[in-house]
Amino acid sequence: KDTDPAIDSARLLANAKLLSTYFRGAGYQSVTNDAPIQGGVLVFRGTDVHGHVTILLLYGSSSDKQKDKDARPVFDATALTLFYIADPEHPDVFRLQPGQF
């Protein structure tokens, strides 16, 4: 909602499913799908032959109070984040050395 007020949980879930399907067919060598994480779900994590990593995270929470037609808790998605990491062993994150700031 920070980027587009029209985005709701259903749209985030649909976007996550679409991207996950695309990535699953993209030929990654190592893949993890639909793993629970704190605050959401790791929808996709893949590593290609060059060591590049793609990560798709869906944030939100499950509600035991609301259930779908199959009596499963409803997941209320709040954010979808996509990361492309060229070199996970040496990320290009600037780090301040002690005393620089």
C-alpha cells in the first residue's frame, strides 16, 4: 500500500504466485519454495549456475479466526519483496568502518 493504495492481499498473493511460477521454470540449479519465515513466507529462493540468487518474500500473517472454504487459516499478505543478488558471498552493501562516522 506504500507504493500503490489499490494493492490488496489478494493481488499480492496473485503476484507472488505468478512470479514463483515464472522462477520455477527459469532453470535455477538450487531451489527452495514456500518455506515459512518470521513474518511471512519465503515464496522462492533460487541459485543459478553462476551463483546468482533470486529471493521472493511475501510478508503478512495467518489468521486462525478467518478460514477459507477448506478450513485453512487465511493468509493476509501485506508486502511482496523481490531480491536479485549477484554475489551472495560478497554483497555490495556499503559498510562503515569503525570511526568513519
